Amino acid sequence: MSQSHISHSPRNNLAQWLNYLESIHATEIDLGLNRITLVAQRLSIDFSFAKVITVAGTNGKGTTCAFLENALLAENKSVAVYSSPHIEQFNERLRINKVDIADQPLIDAFNLIEKARGDTSLTYYEYTTLACFIILTAIRPDFIILEVGLGGRLDATNMMDADIAVITTIDLDHQAFLGDSRELIGFEKAGIMRAHRLAILGDTTPPQSILKHAEAIKAQLKVRGIDFSVKTTNNGWQWSFDKLTLNNLAKTNIPQDNVATALSVLQLLNFELNSAKVNQLIKITKVPGRTELFKGEYDVLLDVAHNPQAARYLEKYLIDLIKTNKYQRIYAVVGMLADKDVVNTLLPMVELIDEWYIGSLSVPRAATGEFIVQQLKENSSESKIVNCFDNVSQAFKIASKNINKNDLIVVFGSFFTVAEIRRVLL
């Protein structure tokens, strides 16, 4: 059946469209801007009416976007956030003033793309990015915050020029696509910067590749440790940028480093900042699936940590949480994708976990539960209880049967793992 014939078969609802989009391109990930830019030009996509902030990085993108979103809404600005992946439903990928987009605008946008693309093949991610961009072109919010999907230089979001480019952290992840060193990955992330425009780098040990690229294109780069800094104090923590210092900042619900990076963006946008205002933003900024604690008969901590850097952060967070809540035993429910660094994501957690409940995810890129168990046993000298299940829901179910009220279940390893267990908890 020819592609043009497939293209005109009826799709009446969002689920049908998303199923169709999964089938129309040969590979799930196919980096490059040529295809999407060509179709975007035919659709007259244009963000010149808005301030555009693009956020790239190995970890911390979603939480940085959420803090910026809350801050801009507090200034009575209209704000759109485009992010991926979603946890509960696809519509989470585009929110306007904190409201997820409805099905119909997406369906209408998909119809426009299908007419405009001709014989140009688009990945699921490119297609859905274009749909959200069509909607944003029509809605015209004051600010558009774009969370970069993978890398930066060749990610679909990078067809738009950002007024401020933000790079959160750099670590090893997606090496098959981005390279196997922080320098190579840094170069890919640096691709979101634009000549002579503002950029923020939040990594505490930045790769030289980012600094060199910024210098080469004459981007106005502000770097953590040089242009802005963070310090722990007796009364919380302190953030400084140029001549401004904010003291007595409260404990954050999201990683403190990402709040510091977001504050630097707000400073570059010339918003007036003070400790009271920032502490209010800190209080309200929580993100589903990021160190999200469910309290009940027993406590459950959800975190989408799926690479070594995120796991190291989760380890530190967990140590504090255990001390505060005096948990007796810690159970881990884990499912991961096969293209992740399974060993180095699990190792930071080994000493904290008393019992492991490992399951397979029901997605094509999943690592099997047996593979994860094998990696854990081969690379850890700790003799802990390790259980293997067909899926993570089953793993969670058995873990929760064995638990006491003073114990904690930690769910991590993938967005898919968190999404599956979050549905059970809600």
C-alpha cells in the first residue's frame, strides 16, 4: 500500500492518530532538522511574537521548565511549555498556562501536517512537535518554553531560534546518538545556542566543548561558578548573580541546582527577584515523578532517574529522606530501557536498598527483568534479596505485600516505570 494511500485513511480520535504516527517512519529516533524544517515552512510556523526559552541537558530539563513556568505565570505572563515524554497522557506534552492541551487542537494540527508533508516522512516525535508548534503559532503566548527531547543540535525543537538557551547538566546518556564522552555530548547540547544571544550553563563542571562553541558563535553565555553561584548557609541557601544576592532560600522540592539555573534566566529577563518571592515559587514547584512522595499505609517515592547522574542525585535525596523519616527497610521497584547504562544507574543505590523487585517494561526498547537482575548480581558484592517479575506492576504489587508501615518503596529506572506505578497509586 502506498504511503499516500495510508495518509488518507480516516483517523477520528487522538488514540488513532498516535497509533498511526508510530507506524509511519522507519525508526523511532532519526535525528536531523531537514525533514521537519521543510514541513514547518509549508505550515508557516512562526514564534516571532513570543520570547522563546529552549532548555537542554542530560537531567533537570523538566524541573527547570516547571520553575520558569511558575515564575512567569506569577508575573502575569501567558506561558506555554512543550515537553516530553509524558507520564500519564500525551496531552501533558503541551500545556498553556498550566492546562494540558485538549485532544481536538492536536487532531486539527495533525490533519494540517498530513496535508502539508506530502511524501516527507516524519518520526512520531517530529510530527507531534510540529502539531504543538502549529497550536502555539495560533495561540500566541507571551513565553514559549521548549524542553529539548534528545541532545540539542539536531533535536526537532532546535528548528526554532531561542531568545535564551539553557543547558542544565551534562552527563553520559543516549551515547549511541550523542557520543560517548561529556565533551561530545556537550557539543550536541551547545547546538541550541544562537549567535550573539543569551545562554545559561548550569553545569558545575562544564565541558570545554560548550564554552568553545559559545565563544565561536559569540553567544552571550552566563556560566555557573563564574556569572552566578550557589552557597549553602545556616539559614538555607544563597544564590548570587552579578551584584544581586538572595539569602535564606528555602529547601526545594526539585533539585536546587535547577532552581539556581532558572533564577539566572529570570534575572536575564529583567524580572525583579527577592527571597520572599523566590521562596513562594520554591514552595509551589513540584513535578510529577521527580522525587514525588506518596504517603499512605506505607510511603512510596517515585523518581524517573534513568541514568547514572540522576541516580546519584536520587541516592543523596534518599539518604536525607531516610534520616528524616526513620525508614527501617528500603524496597526498590525497577524497570529500565535496554539502551540505558543499567549497571551505573543501579550501583549508586545498592547500599541503600534492602530488597529489589525488578520487572520488564512492556515497550520495544525495554531491558528484560532477567537482564537487569543479572547486571545487578554480577556488579554488586552486596548480598541483597533480588526478585524478578514479568512486569513492574507485578513487582510493585508483591513489594507492597511484604512491606511494613515504617518501610519505603522507591520506584525508579524510567519514565515508563514511574508512569505504570503512578497509575496504580492514583
